[in-house]
Amino acid sequence: MAQTLVCDLAVVFKLSSDGLNHRLKSVPPELIQRCRPASSGRAEVSGPVNTQMARRRFRSNQRHEPSTERSFQEYILSTTAPQTSRVELLRLVRGGEDTFLELKVKLSNSEKIAQGIVALANTGGGVIVFGVNDQMRVEGVDDAEDVQQELVRICREEIYPPLVPFIDRIAFDNGRRIVALDVEGKRRPYRTRDGRFYLRIGAEKREATREELATLLDDARPLGYENVSVIGAAIQDIDEAHLWSFLRGFTGDAFDEATASGYPTAEVLQRDLLLATTNGIEVVPTTAGLLLFGHDARVSELLPRSTITATRFAGDSVQTAVVERVKLSGNLSTLYESALRFVSRYCDLWDARPRVARAAEDESPVPARANYHRGALKEAVANMLVHRDLALRDPLTRLNIFDRTIELVNPRRTGGFSPVAQKAIRYGLPERLNPQICAIFSSPAYGLDLPIGGLPMLLRESRLFSGKRSETHAFSDEFRLRLHGS
């Protein structure tokens, strides 16, 4: 009776004042469809009708704020106690899944649950509610205590670094119970047991791209991409002869060979050099450990972006014909020596500028081999290897040899590498992406004959040798260094 009366009043209100025909046009079609004449001659409502008066919504009025504008931050700010109440939880669930909320009917697949927790932790935190379906209906869980214990185990054993779980169990009057897991990502980035990183975008999770992972690592300094374990790598991929030869360079000081019985490679890599990490089952080399001491074949297989493309062009630009192009692969020591051998195949390296009659050279139809300062070129190759942005996969390291110049192209994110920083490196101020790799590679114990002086020495000696200034440019996520020959 009340619903019928409301419908009649609404129709009368619409039909009043300015005329029947004019007001019938303004009646909403859905109102007309919902009202049909009954046998008694009165209009009857065919479905549920909103009996509340329509109110104007103001953005400043929180009572009428749409649920789509609810955010997790507002929920946190309105929480007055550590434990979640039923009212607070229902208000959170009412908006549905978003970047900071995930709903689960039950806890069935621990691997997927770990991925979801990692995604929330890497995105900034959030809540996972167990016992609520996708239609936002509370179904409850069978055993809330078992769910809580399993969540504690997942946070401690399936996620690295381990998370401290904040778990609430909420009971309703009908006897149903749900479990809410509050995730806080204070030590990002987090990864699963198999070494994968996830992010939550909207209501979905996905594996982080290399650029996104690089951003996460930058936010979590001093951890860098060189500290990330290599998926598929093992301690057996380390060249133990090279590693222990490096360690013996510190005998009597940092390294005591008498206490290192049995050559504990995994222990030394993880505890002494910080070049390995554990995945919960075994010790795995990091990217820096594999690049520095890995077997050549395994490095090229597990880290294919570490290769160098070396090309000799028959002219002064990349548009000229290619004389030879090879792929150089292996650990950093092998790459360094291979790059120098390739350069020596087409250029002459000197410690001082040679005295050659230019007239005799100009008469030859074939251009003579260009001359370069040995120390400047070695420093350029070393910088190319140790300062690569390992998080970038698509731009590869390239070594281009032209008739009168040598160009070294390295992947380097332009964002964060300001023009001020590009100028500062010319004065010797370090902008190191890989401090561990740089420190060990430049150590005399690593076994390479490296020059001393860094980029300032390179620029000075190259200018004095060739009479031209070396050029450095950074754009399109690449760093280019061009040396001029004589």
C-alpha cells in the first residue's frame, strides 16, 4: 500500500502545474514501465522502488560520496584501532577490488597467494580478505585459525624478504567468519621464492617489467639490480679458479686461507663478497657475482643482454658497409680482453703519439689504421662494462669502429641522469649504477691491467693524443662516448 501510494504521488507530482501533455513528456520511461494499472484501477508497482527522497550529491559530503572514490588511504586514516571491526571491513569491501584490496573466497593455492601478497607489498600495501566472493558477498571460511597459520607461513617462507603479517579474524552474527591480511611493504622490493617480482595494477597482479623493477630497486637503495639473484643460476656456474685467485690477493688481510677449508664457494660468495643470496632452498649467485666470476658459457646463456656487439664499418658512419660484426660474450674479464683484441685487429694502440709522415699516408688509396691512446681506450672499454644499466634489456652494448673514430654505446637510463650529472662525471665525480661490480673489476686482485685516472684521464689523454676532444652524449636511454684517432 505504501509503495503504491508513493508511486501515485510521484505521478501526480509529475502531472501537476503546467498541463498533462507537457508533463507526460518529462516522466522518466523507467517510472512509467514500473507502474501498471491494476484491476482496481490504481497504479501498482511491479518492482522495488526507492522510497527515499532524491538528494543532491556534493563532493564535500562524505555520506553521498560514490564508492568508486573510496581509497585505501582513507580507510587507513579512519581506522582508530589495530583490529578491524565489522563495520570498517564492510565499508572496505563495499567498493570492490582495486589496487589496494583483493577478495578471496578461500585459501587454496599458496603460490598464487604469495604472488598476490608480493604484488600488494611492492605496490605500497593493501588488504587481502578471505571469505568474500567476487560479488562482495560474505561466505566465510571453514577454519579461520588454519587460514591464519597458513598466511603466517607464507609470509615467512614464501616471500623474500619475509613479511610481518597483520591478521584480523572477524566474526558475524550469522556465525560466518572471515580473515583480513593487512600487507605493508616497508622493505621493497619483495619477491617470491622463485625470484619473481609482482605489482598490482588495478584489480589485477602482473609480473614487473625490467623498467618497473629498476624503479623499485632505485627506491630501495643501496640494493641495485646487480644484487638481484639470477633466475636459473647455481653455484656450479661460478668459475672457482677465478674466484679463489681473486681471494688469494687478500691473503693475510681480509682473507685467511687456513680457515677456508674445503673451498666453501657458496659461503664466501654470500657472506664475504655479498655476491650471492638464498632463495630459501639454496644459495644463488647475484647478477654481479655471475658477471664477475661466472663461466663464460653460462653467463651468455643466463644473461644474454650482457653481450657486446662489435662492428667494424668501412667508413665514418653506420650507413657504410660492414667489414666485420661479432658478438662478444662471457664474464667481464673475458669481455674486456675480447673487446681489446677486436680493437687491436683494426687499430694501433700507443702509449705516446707516433711520428708518421702524413704525406705518405695520403698517397695510399686505402686509409691507414687509426692510432689511439692505449690508456684512454682501455679506460673507455672498462667504463662500458662496469657502468652498464643492467635493468635495460632492449638497448645492447655496442662497440663501433670507424676509419677515424671509435664509438662506445652503453644502455643507461636517461631519466635520473641529468645534464648536471653528465658534466660532473667529467670531473671524476662517480655516478655508479653498479658499485660492487665497479669495485671488484677495478681491483688489482681481479687480474686485469687497468689504467688509473678514470674519465678525466681518458678525456685528457685522448685530446692530447689526437688533438680533438672526445664526445659524450646521453639520450634515448643510451650513453655514447666517441674517441678520435690520429
